[in-house]
Amino acid sequence: MNRRLLSMIVAMVLAKSTFALDVKTDRTWYLAGEAMKVSVTADAVIAYAELCDTYGMAAGVVIGLQEGRGTGMIELSSNLHSGYYVLSAYTRDKAQVSRQLVAVVNPLHKHEDDDIEWVKIAHPDSLSYLSSDPFPIEQVVKATSVRETEGHVIRARVRNVYDGNTFSGNQIRPSLAIIGKQIHYFEGRMMNDSIAVFYTYGVQGKRPLVLSAVSTTGVSLPIELISPFANLIPKRLPHLVFHYNRSEVEARSIDMQRHQMAIAPAKREIKIGDDADDTAVEGVPLDYDETILGTRPDLTYNLDEYRQFFTVKEVLLEYVNCVTTRKVNDVLQLMVRKEQGSYDSSWPTMVFIDGMPVVNVERLLDYDARRVHYINIYSGQYTFGNGIYNGILSFVTRSGRLTNYPVEPNAQYLVYEFPQ
């Protein structure tokens, strides 16, 4: 009986330790430009791995976990300086952060930040190895205050003091939109006067997105994505003594350069709003879906079936009968109605183009209508976050990538990798 009880206790301890937060890499040292394979074990659905030096985050990856385990690839920039970095792994609902030292060697470029001592191995057939001063690798920190239980969480910083005005959190409406031919839009929640949190769901893979923040007075505020653990940047790092085998370094350097050439097309940064559609190869826009919240549009205009005009304003005047304009505090807005209904001005209409909320209607009206494929009108009331809207007006371009669209100056456009 005692033996059976002991076996049960051992099994329970092993099961609990299986999900302890842990991070491992596939190598002890890396060349700048190589891919780092990161394995994470944690009792969570999503984990984050960030590679930092004393200046900031050098690279990172979001890792989806299956039964508490997952792997991800961190592409190391070929411009990284030589020296030690700290790889930190964490989840949003755990206080413990697993950390380990990672050595990065750049034999092709010298940097002023290099902190490395090259020591050639006397015996060519011996293995390369590293030596360093002792360094604590475990740390506990306070995590048109969030837990990832229902979806992926994204944080952003809003500049609430702008153009001589100061806005409190309840005066700011942050939003996140996935760029593409369908609408996937999230309104964020202000945690305080400058930090916005977005609870996203139903999106996977690398997607182009836009972050924006608008005040209740219609002012567009600067916004940017932030890391949830900025305090993980190490204050000091040990000196790296690199005992190297020349033939090994040269062979890996050749493989690294081949790897960089192979991934070069996918590394092109997305240029939302650019003329050339092929510049957005890294982020994949969402495919066209005419339904929003399970509802089909009340009216759809396929502009291929009409005579082409040069501006959206001309199209709305000539063909679209259920859209009108109004001014609120000297700000132009669009309104929609049902085909046989009347306009309801109690709440604004949400206007999108390629999934991005339109802040400046004047820019939209001047946009080249020949790039627009569909205009969809959804009547009725819709709720996004804390906002209530009377109807949705959605413009869908042929590329789904805001081609040549005059984007908002204070918004942030980027490619973000959502966990699988």
C-alpha cells in the first residue's frame, strides 16, 4: 500500500514538473543570420520568447503550445553584434520567467558593441565551446494583468499628450484591424491613460494589421505595439570568450549565407498603401468574405458592373443610393440606411476599407475608385468593443492591401505573427 501511494506521489510530481516554465535552444551558440529553434514548456496556450541584450529586444517569436509544449523559430538578424544575449520565455498569466544565456557570433561584421574574445582551439578536431562569468538565468517578475484565456492578447502604447492636448483613457478609442478583403476588427480597452489592450481571436499566421487610436473629439493619436515585458532587458551581460574551430565557423558561415538567400524574398517588409501589390508578400491579407458577424450585406455594389469613375465620391453620387454624408463638429462622416429605410443619426456608421477603419472620410472620397471592387452596406446596429454603430459601410479593393491608399499618419502598420 505504501509503495502504491509512493508511486502515485511520484507520478503527481512528475506531471506537475512537466508543465513548469522552461525554455531550450537547439544550439549552444549561433552565428548572426542563423535560425534559432526555441522549445518552450509551460502550462499555457501561448508562450513568448524574446532575445534581448542590454539595449533592447533583438528578436522574438510567439509560440503556440499543444498540451503545454511548443517550438518556434527566431530568425537572427545578420547585423547582430557578437556577444551574449538573454533568451526569456514567459506566458502572460505566470509570474515566473525562464531565462538562459545565448551566445551570438558575427564573423562577417564588426560592431562597436561587440563583447567577444576570440580564442583559437589548438586541436582542430575538438568541439567549440564557450566560457563566461556566472549569470543568473532565472528571474521572477510581476506579470467602413491580462490573462490569455479566450484569445491572443496584444498591447500597445498610445501617446495621450498630443498637439497641445491631454486625453484621459476614457477619451481614447484604440482599435486593431486585420488588413484584407474581409473585416476582422477589434476595439481595444484602455488599461490607463496610455496602455491599450486588445483581445484578439480567430486570426492565425502572419497578417498585416493596423493599430489606430482616435480621441472622442476625432483626433488621431500616435500608437505603437509594445512588448508586455519591457523590464526583462538585462542590466548587464557577461564577457563572451569564444573558443572557436575555424573550419566549423567557416562551414556554418557558408550555410548561414545560403539560409539568408533562401529567406530573402519572405523577409521583405510589407508596404501597406504601396503601388506594387507584390510588396506585401510576408503578410497574408484575409480572403474576401461578404458576411460580418454572420450577416450578409443588405446591398452589394460590384463596381465591375458599372461605368468606372475616378474617385469614390463620384461612385457614391452616381450609383450608391443608401449612403449620405453629414458633418459632426465640422468632421465629415458617412451614413448608411436600408434600401427603403431612413437615416438614423443617433450613432455613427462604421466605415472600413480593406478592413481598416476610416478616420478621415475626405481621403476615402478622393481615393481612386478604379481600385475598388466591392462596396458593401450593412444596416442595423453593430457593437465593436464599447462602440455602437448604425450600420457598416465596407469598401473592398482588388488587392485587399490598401494599394496606394493615403494611410493615417499616426497609425502603425506592421506584419504581426499570430500564434497557430
